[in-house]
Amino acid sequence: MTTPVPVDDDSGLLRVLIAIPLTLLTLIAAYFCWTALSIRPSGTWDDSAYAAIVLSCVFTIGAAAGSAPMWLAPSVRRAVPWWWACPVVMLGLVAGVRWGVGG
């Protein structure tokens, strides 16, 4: 007789299904973080450039924070390695520093 498969058995399909939104959120955060870092205001009077920096930082932090609820589920933490969250967390931190320093 075969033994039943445990309920907590996370197969490779779960990794793929979870990796897709995490990858998309990481790419979105990377794009907006790059945008926030590459915008250079022409002077202190350039309010639109400063507003674009703040908006890019907000989108980066939002994408980084959007990946946080996925990591709260125990099945996600078992299926996807812990280092998978490092890039999006680092991008969120960089955006926070950029917003605080020059936004």
C-alpha cells in the first residue's frame, strides 16, 4: 500500500506560481528604483523632477511592500528560498534612502 502525500508537500509547481508575482514585483521595483536614481533635477526650482523622484520611490516601496504578504504564508516560506526576497528588500531600502536624502 502506498503512503498518502502529506498536505504540506510543496511541489515545484508551487514554486513557479509563487515566483511569477515575486519576480514581477522585483522587476517593477527595480525599474522604479532605477528611475528614482537616474532623475536629476535641473535646480532647486525643478519641482516636477522632485515630484517624479518621490513618486518613483513610492512605487518602489509599494512593490517591495507588496511582496511582503506573500512571505507571511508558511507554505511560501517553505517553497521559495529566503534569499529570493533580498533583491526586492534592498530595492525598497535604496528607494527609502533616495526619498529621504534627495526626494
